[in-house]
Amino acid sequence: KETRSPSLGKDRADTVIIGGGCVGVSLAYHLAKAGLKDVVLLEKSELTAGSTWHAAGLTTYFHPGINLKKIHSYSIKLYEKLEEETGQAVGFHQPGSIRIASTPTRVDEFKYQMTRAGWHPTEQYLITPEKVQELFPLLNMDTVLAGLYNPGDGHIDPYSLTMALAAGARKYGAELHYPVQVTNLNSRSDGTWEVETPLGMIRARRIVNTAGFWAREIGKMIGLQHPLIPVHHQYVVTSTIPEVKALKTELPVIRDLEGSYYLRQERDGLLFGPYESEEKMKLQDSWVTNGVPPGFGKELFESDLDRIMEHIEAAMEMVPVLKNADIVNTIAGPITYSPDILPMVGPHQGVRNYWVAIGFGYGIIHAGGIGKYLSDWILEGEPTFDLIELDPNRYGKWTTTEYTAAKARESYGFNNIVGYPKEERFAGRPTERTSGLYDLLKSKCSMGFHAGWEQPHWFYKPGDETGYKPSFRRTNWFDPVGREYKQVMEKVGVIDLSPFGKFKVKGTDSVKLLDHLFANVVPKVGSTNISHMLTPRGKVYAELTVSQLYPEEFMLVTGSGSELHDLRWIEEEVTRGGYKVEIENMTDEIGVLGVAGPYARQILQKLTAEDLSDGSFKFLQSRHLKLSDIAVTAIRISYTGELGWELYHRKEDSVALYSAIMEAGQKEGIDNFGTYALNALRLEKGFRAWGAEMNCDTNPLEAGLEYFVKLNKPADFTGKQALKQIKEKGLKRRLVYLTLETDNVDPEGNESVWHNGKVIGNTTSGSFSYSAQQSLAFAYVPTELSKVGQKLEVELLGKNYPATIIQEPLVLTESTRMRLQRKGESPKI
């Protein structure tokens, strides 16, 4: 029996966790088990109140993302042994699960997912219709083409799971108090928190918001608007079905993806839960505007069977025994959704020692793994593996309530939609975060969504098949991207790079700070370099372009997806080290145009009196100048690897600057290009991308970034000692550069790499090389298989294609070609 807390009994804690659902309790369990003293969990009503207690409790190894598979896997392994450890039954069933494909496109998706499963330890199989029927004999097989089978999947009782984790948390010394409502939060100047409750105040070193659909209320106490919204999720339980009762073994869970529902055995009946379309599904918007009703805890919403009728009919078609079953229970409860369904997990930018684990659409399967992941991060100062897709800082001020609602509708309705590579979703777009060129370019191109921004992926010409046409194979953008590639290689192209994250760092300690933060040397005034921030373990936390514009004043530039992720890390270092610097995030105020190609200099020279010749404006130099009377900070750098500049300017000058450049380049045949062509160009030059070739799962040595890492510089930068040890021990794997003999399909990244019938590694990114007329990819393989000339295979859509490791790069950069020409050698293009 659970005890209730009459008083808090203490006024200090290391960590206060707010919210007693399965995620909060899992974090308390993991922190306490790892030896952290003074862990206190506060729950406003009772454990499992909110979304946990009424969840359907599904557990699956499957996830289309790469890193979340690790979270799922850990959760299942933990739940298997929790009863033995805590003495509490958890009601865990593992009959396996089958995703059903009833269209050829869905079969392609399963093959696409299988190639991403090969280099993960979890069991997953593509199975025939015959095998599907053998495992689930009650199916109507008329439309079944294949199944994706995970034998270890199943379901668990959410209440029992939470109580077992709570028992474990107490066993290891955590304190769980309820009913105790947090009424206010005050952050103190030393970074600690005052957590106010009706039973007194606790002073905490850090707080973690795990408050489920109350998470917004907790955020509001400290001035944050967490983009969360409760969704009405319904599921139905039937009475005993004779055909189910007669079975000798429990049925696997099925997910009928075209019918958009899951179905599992519940005692001798069936439990069935659909995801309605975005038009039909229901949001609890009033909770966002007016707050959650004060007494809401273990309540439910009014059920509405009419809303899910088409799914019930689809289920009766697929599982005919349902037609004669009686519904004994309909559950309609709130589940919190973030705009993209993925939770927000980790420390929050702009607030010290405030962590979140909120927005769980699938809290039961995530609870175990997220508890462990967050506990490790809190105790060790860095994440144990990369989970940037869950970074709470992927959202920003642009994430309005309207956007969150539109996206939650779309995400819920698209729950079982086909997951294509290069997927775009259009609800809630555009946000207020558009570049100065958006209105000018939007009708001329296919736009992609990057951290709230719209950015051209590829441009239309007469005769092109326009619009977003997703596919697992080459599709309508393939030829236009080749055209843009050629444009940059032979003439000159212009690209909108405004979504870059841009920070100004200045002050007396700025050089000292950057020397400590980055593994590269600090560039001199007027110079730029590529620099990496490493974690204490020597992993690549971030890659930025660093320019010293004036003495002790720097501009730092990062990718759109890592803007606040990087800023948080820098700000934390400033606080920890007491550096005297000012940091300003200028991302939204500054526009960026990239101009690249053989005629780039010739065109820009027409617009300025400054000397842009190679002798005067060298590669990796930066300076302020005027182009057509518009002030810009110009950096001679281009991710295309061709002659080019990045032009940083006030966002309101974007149209004038773009128009002047386009006008000046008429004779040279200037034109636009998008990010797909940019990706093809950077891959041919062997340029790595953060988030693909390097992240918190990789160290810079195995990623081939030695050139940017100065182990001999005097400053003791973060990760330096770890890196020295990694170097001493020697590398187990390396990043290699592959060409592939494919047909109508190209590598994207995260595909399995095979050798002698075994999976030995994975690709990180890939594309078609328009210069070599074949596919190109980066991949991690064991050191002993990393030599140039090594033959391997890469799995794409269920087929293994021959691959060969080649010398990188495939195409030399413009600066290297010029250097070789000066020496009288003939460079390869």
C-alpha cells in the first residue's frame, strides 16, 4: 500500500523531480540507483495520475529513428528484470508485435527500416504473409503483403510498472512525496532553486520537470512556454471472444498501418486503439489557454465512438472475430503531444539547472530508457549517446500555441503514415521565422523546414514536375538537383543560408573562453576557421564556424538545428568559468546569402570597390565591406567547396542584396540553388556534416577531423585529455568514403554496411554524385576494413549493393585545385 506524505521532512535536495508518472518515477529510480543522494520526487495527487494510469502500455523495440531504438531497447530489458529486483509484479507480456504492410509502398518502407535495424542489436524481421498468419491466425489475409516482426515486443501494466519503479527508487534512497503540489519556483543567483509547496520549501541544486500535461504550468512559473498540447486518445476493450479464448498462446500485438490502429489481446478479449485523421482527432485546447482543471488527476474524457468508427470498421475487416464482440470499456484520456510527437528531454537553454522530460506521446516505452539516459547525463555532465532529436531546445520563440496545435493534429493523424526519407510535413507552416527572401522565392522552389525556417531544397524550371513527391527511390527533384550542381560547378549559384544559428561573443575573456571551448586554435582578427566543441569524454558536441571580426569580438555560426543546443553549452561554460563576455544570439536578425562557383568573384567585384582578388581576400578570411551600398560581413568560405563567399547582412537588406547580385550576374548566367545540391557538392568534397558524420556518438579522430583538432595547443580545452587517451589506445573504427554501384536508389545515411555476410558498420550520409555518376556515401567501419580499395556492400531497400572505399575527396576543393595549379600540377575535378 502506498504511504502518503504528511510533511516533506527535509528542506534541501540535490534533485527535485516534479511529477510522479512513469517517466518521473523512472528518473528517481535511476538517479538513486546510481548513488545520487537527496533525490526528491513531488507529485501533486498520486503516482500514475495524469496519462500513465490509463495508457494501453505498449512496448516495442521498433522506432524509425536510430537513437530512440536504444531507449526502447533499454526500457524493455529493464522491465524484464524489474519484478525480480523490486519484488513488485509488473504485468509484462512479450508476445511480440507485427506491423502489417498492405501496399507495395509500405513493403518498401519495411525494407527501408530493415536496413536501419541491421546494425542494432534488437531482433527485427521482415516476414511473409504465411508467417504473419501463423503468428496471428485470426487475421483476414486478403490484403496482407508482408509483416515487420519484433519478437520481444508486447505490453505492460502501466500502474504496476510505475509502482515497481517507485519501490526501487525508495529501496535506493529516493524520497517520493504526494500529494504535494509545487506552487512556485524561484531561481537563485547561485543557480539553485527554491521549490515552494504547501508543506514548505525545498532548496534544490536542480529541478526536473516530468509533469506530463501539467508541464506547461510548471514551465510558466519560470517564464517558459513549453510547446505541448493534450490530445484525446481513445481505445476500446472487448468482452471475451471465444476464438481468442481458445488460443494456446497469446496473440502478438498488431499494428495495421493503413487502418491506423493497434490491436492486442486483453485477457480473453481484444484491445483496440486507433489514431484518427487530423480533421477528426480532438485536442484539449482549453487546457493550453486556461490551464489544466485544478482537480484533474485520474479522470477521463467523454468517449466518442463515432469519431473512430472508420477505424473500427477497418479493424473488423482485418480481424473478423471483432464483428461479434461486445465493447465492455472505452477509455478516452489525455496524452501530451509536442509538435513532432517526440518528447523534450534534457537541460533547457536560458535557465540554469532546469531539466525537462516532457511531451511523451509514448511514455511507457520511453520511461525506462529516458530515466537512465537523463540520470547518466545529470551525473556525468554529458549525454551517453546522441539524442539531438529530443533536445528541448529544438523549439524556440517561433513555436506558438497555434503552431503547436496544428502540428499536434498533424502528428497524431500521421501516426501510421509512410515514413519517407527527406520527409516534409506542412501543417503550421510557415512560422514567423522566415528569411527576408521567403516571399520572393516561395513560388519558385520546393521549401524544406529547418528549425522553424523555410529554406529552398530545390528550384523549379519550366517542364519540371513541381511540388513535394516523396519516394524511397529517385524522384522529381533528382534531375533539377543535377542541374543546380552543374550551375555551381560551371557558373555561379546563390543560396539562402539565413537559417544558420549566429552568435556574437565579445568581451575581455572572449579569446580565453573560445580557446577553452574549442579544439581548434582561435582565429586571428579578420580570419575564420572551422572549430569543434567536444564533450569531456572527447565526443563531438558541435561544429561551428568561428570568425574574429574585431579584437575580442567573434561571430560564431552553427547549423539551424543546433542553434540553442550549442548556445546552451556555451552559456553554461561561461557561467561555470566566470568568463567576462557578452553573448548575443543574432540568428533572427541576420540574413545570409551564399554565392559560389567559378564566377563568384567576378560578379561580386562588380558591386564593390574592395579588392576581392585571391591575393587580397584569401580563403578563410572575413571582412566588412559594402556590396551595392549594403553593409555585409563577407567570409570567403563555401560548404560547396567551390570559390565562394557567405554574406552576412541585416535581414531587412536580404531582398536588395539578392536582387543586386542576381542583376550583376546576368551575363555570367547566375541562378539559384538549394540545400539538396549543396549536400551533393559537400559530399563530393569529403566535407563532414554535424549530426551525420559526427555527433555525441563519435570522436573527432575516428571522424577524420584531426586537421581541426590541435592537441598541442597550450589551452586545456574540454575533451583534450580524453582525446589524448583515445589516440593512445588507437581507434576501433574509422569514417570511410564509399562509391556504390546502385540502380534507382541512393544512400541517405544510417544504412547497414555488410562484409562477408555480416553487418560491420553503417553509413552516415549519402547522395548521388553528379560528377562520378554514381552513389557516394560516408560510413563507419572497423579500422581493419577501412583501407582504400576495400570492397564492401551497402544495403538499400532490401538489396545489398557493391561498394568500394575510395580515396577522399572525389572532387578537390577549389582552394586545393588553385594551390596545385600554382605548383604546376594538374588537379582532378
